[in-house]
Amino acid sequence: QKPREAFVTLATTDSYSKGAVVVAKSLRRHGTTRSIVVMVTPNVSSTARSALSEVFDEVIVVDLLDSQDYLRLSLLGRPELGVTFTKIHCWTLVQFSKCVFLDADTLVVSNVDDLFDREEFSAAPDPGWPDCFNSGVFVFRPSLQTHTQLVQHANQHGSFDGGEGLVELLLQLLAGHRSVQTLPFVYNLSASTVYVTAAFKRFGHNAKIVHFLGSSKPWSSSGVDSSSQTMSRYWDMWWTEYRKDCEKEQGQSRQRTGRKQ
Ligand code: UDP
Ligand code: MN
């Protein structure tokens, strides 16, 4: 039996679902041969879910609060951690042997199936603090044992920033236990510093996955984010992808015939 591999994203709200739709469309545009799945929480509306099911192979409902009581208790005191905990649920997708997690605010601009040649754990540096990994793009192996370890660690140690830093902490923990590969920055490209803007001129043409990291997301405004001129081209590409008709069926037939778009 062929091992099943998948790209995975997460949407806990209708607006992040818009981002997730673009993740799937852009993966298909670049001819992925892997499954594309999205985890949603029960509060995501049926309208948003049906839009997701048009472009994803599977829409998997996960609980914002885990069934384990210790997690529920800890979440009661720290509701803002819920979303981050939900991301950890990707390790429960044991129907797949290997996965690549992509934040819902990423845009795939080239075929990235070569990420499945990488091992758990692989991630790219964070642009704000390059010694840390950014948790927007990472390669992992689903495992209930790892999931439990991550949840327990999260409960004991919390997060250094109350949010995404938690995943970073967990990923560092995993990395400490197994070999870690640093992905090239072009697999998680975000413009957050002047240096990136300068380096972008030289290396930007190699971009593979663009990450709209930060508080301003393409779907929350129709214009280009003026603070991020470097990204304006990708901001436009995001909107083009979002407005395009769903091509799930076409994308699959392209895969079968092996034709490139
Ligand atoms: N997310 C979500 N709902 C939220 C916040 C985050 O579903 O309310 C998911 C979504 O997949 C998102 C990821 O968690 O891409 C990380 O959050 P975000 O991308 O906003 O963080 P940033 O990359 O800007 O640090
Ligand atoms: Mn993100």
C-alpha cells in the first residue's frame, strides 16, 4: 500500500477559511500529487465549510478543546491559546504517514512536493528571530504519542508570547529529540524587515511559499498592505487566486495526465 502524504492547514474562523481556500487552490495550481486537507473547528460556518470542500480533498473537524481534561482545564484559564493548541492536532492525522503543515495565510507560488523528501522535523527560520523556527510551514509525521507529548509540554511550560511562540517552543522540543533540518527561507518567505526587502531583490525570484505573517492579512483588506511593498506582487496574486473559479476537478485531471498548467 502506498504511503499517504498530505498538505495540512487549519481554519478556526470563517475569515481564516478564505486563506485556507487559497492555500488549496495555489497547491493545485502548481500540480501537487499529494492530498490536501484542512482542519476546521465546529464554529466554522456551513457556508465556509462547503467552500472548503470544493477545493480540499478532506475537511476534518477537530475540537478547539481537546477531550483530555487537563487540556480543557488549562484552556479555561488561557483561552487565547486555543488556536495554537488546535494546530497541534495536526499530529493526530495518523491516516497519513507524513505531512506538510501550511498556515492558512500562506500562498504557494511553485510546486513544493519536494518538501516530502524532508523529515520530521523540518521548518524555516523565523524572520524576526532567525534562531527560532517559524511555525507557518513545517514537515512532520503524525503520531498520537508525539501529540500527547506536545500537549503535555505545552501545559507545563506555556508559551513565551502567549500564542504562536508556544508552537515554536514545542517544535524546539521536538527538534531536540530528533534530527532537525532547516528549510530554506524561500519555503516560508515573509517580508518583515528592511533586510528582507534588500535580500528579496536578489533571491525573491526563488520564492516557493509566501507567508503573509502579521496582523494584516490579504482577506482582511482589499488593497495592498502599504507597510509591505515587497509583498505587493504576492498580495495581488493572492487575490487573483481567491477570485478564480474552483478547479479541483480540473486540477485532478491535470495530475492524472501529468500535464503542467
Ligand atoms: N488560525 C486560525 N484562526 C485564528 C488564528 C489563527 O485558524 O483565529 C490558524 C491559521 O491557520 C493561521 C495560523 O493559525 O494561519 C497561525 O496564525 P497566523 O497566521 O495569524 O499567525 P502569524 O503567521 O501571523 O504569526
Ligand atoms: Mn501565518
